[in-house]
Amino acid sequence: MAPMGVSVSRGRVLLCILLTTGMIYYLYSRFGSSGLRSGETKVDLRQLLSLAIRAAEEGGKAVREVKESDSLHQRSKGKTKEGADEMVTSGDLLSHRRMTSLFSNTFPGIKLISEEHDNAEVDKSLTWNYEIPTLIQESIDARMVPTKAITIWIDPLDATQEYTEDLKHFVTTMVCIAVRGKPIIGVIHKPFSKYTAWAMVDGASNIHPRKTYNEKTPTVIVSRSHAGAVLSYSKGAFGSNTTVIPAGGAGYKVLSLLDTREDIQPDSADLYIHVTFIKKWDICAGNAILKALGGQMTTIDGNNIDYSDSPSNTGGLVATVGIDHHALLKRLPDLKNLAPKM
């Protein structure tokens, strides 16, 4: 009987080995090394895109919940470089907690930079099931990148001032995935219309450029805070028929350059200019989307913006798609003179 007992034991061991090997193979083939949960070194960009969409929409739910409950509890968290109050609300903070918790629970080793900060613990109940939407699976090949090369930028509520003023169409939540400082994935979600735009560089997108743009006398979209200075400058650069649209939120301004329905995006522009200091969580997602669609977002001097670490962009920005970007910059030689001296 002893040999039979040994045989059964060996069979069980062999079965366990086969099951374990099969599970490892399944996790690796489906989720890359991140699915192994230990010593993870790489992640599939399709996973990050899928989670970025989920996080932006989860943040959008928080933004709506706070607004609908009329419990904004708005306060100033400091001054901008121009001396205006920089507002924060309960909507910013609740969105921040949900969006960052999703990423922290799923990919705890990846660098994560959010506009907001608080002392609340990560919400362990917010998890992702690793499901990649069919459209993304079918249109984008697997692309594994080292986790140490990734920086995730989160803006849990863009256009906070407009949020407090009930100008809800300007409000967005945004996620950007940068790889080695370059913006690769961008997601912009509009909480109150429940519209989400996303794109991956060398991948796919659910949004597209318009068919035509006016390069000769472009419609320019700018921040509400410095529309006057840009208006006079733009008319000098492009002629008296140039239109300047003042708007809130960097995400909103980028969407104005693209092909969206008017009920989702009321304003349509050919050129986005910002002449003052701006944070990278405001612009990274839009930069990635424009880059994926063949457009560009650079500093006023025409330099690419690095998204590796530092959150500050002091060089202003010019954003276009469907237009010769650098030829346009040559028509704006004195644009940086509009920026206030810091």
C-alpha cells in the first residue's frame, strides 16, 4: 500500500505544479508582470489607459455628487502666481481620493502626481477588475513599459473656480500617463455631460480632429483671466477679424480644438494659447491627446514640455492640431511679452 500512497502524493504535487504554472502563465499573458504582484517591473499601456478612463469617470461621479448635494465647502488654498485665490472644494478632494485610490490599489509602485493632497488613507474598496474594454483590445496592441519610466498625472477637478460659479460645462477630470517624460495617454472626462475623450500616442482614440481649421485668422481660446491681453495681441498678429474666446479649464480648451458635438463642447477654436505659469496636471492629458491626433502642445518658445517630475510649466503654451504649429509660432514672435513678470 505504501507505493500507492506515494503515487497519490506525487500526483497531487504534480497537479499543484501544473495549476500554479497555468495561473502564472494566465496572469502574465493577460496582465503582464504587474499581474504577478511581486517584483513587478512592467505594465501594459492598455491597462493604464483602461484604468485612466475608469479613474477619470469615478472622479467625475464624485464631482457631481458634491455639486448635487450643495456641499462644496469652498476655500482658498493659496494664491496663484497672478495673485488670485486658488480655490479648492470638497469636490476636488473627494475626486482626488477616488482617483488616486484606484491607481494606488492597482499599481502601487508607479509614480503618481495629483493636484490635490490630503491625509486621508487610500480607500481599499476602490478596485479595478483588470478588464480592458473591447475597443481598446481590438485597436491597440499590447505595449509593455517599465513601471519606473511611468509618471501618472491626475487633475481631480479642472476649472474649480468655474465649478463654484456653476459654470459646469468648463469642468473636467483628467488623467495623463507619461513615459520617460513624454505624454502618451490622455483622458479628459466632462462630469456633467458624462462625456469622456481618450487617446494613446501610436495607439488609438475615441476623438478626432475637425476636418478644417482656419490657419490665416484662427479663433483663439484663452484663459478667462487674461483674455484682454491676448485679444489685442491676436488681432495684431492675425488681423481685426480674429475672435478670442475666454474659457475656464485647460481640458475644456483642448476639447475646443477637436471634433465634438456642440451640446458637449459649446466652444470651437483653432488655437489654444496660455501665456502665464500653469501646472502640468492641467495640461498633460490634453498634450497626450493632441499628440496622438497629430497635433502639438509646446511652450511659447516652441519647446516640448517634460512630464517626468516637476509640476511647474513656466514657459506658457501654444496648442494646435491640423495646423502647421511651428509656422504659426513664427507669426507670434512677441507672445512671451504678454506673460506677467514673475
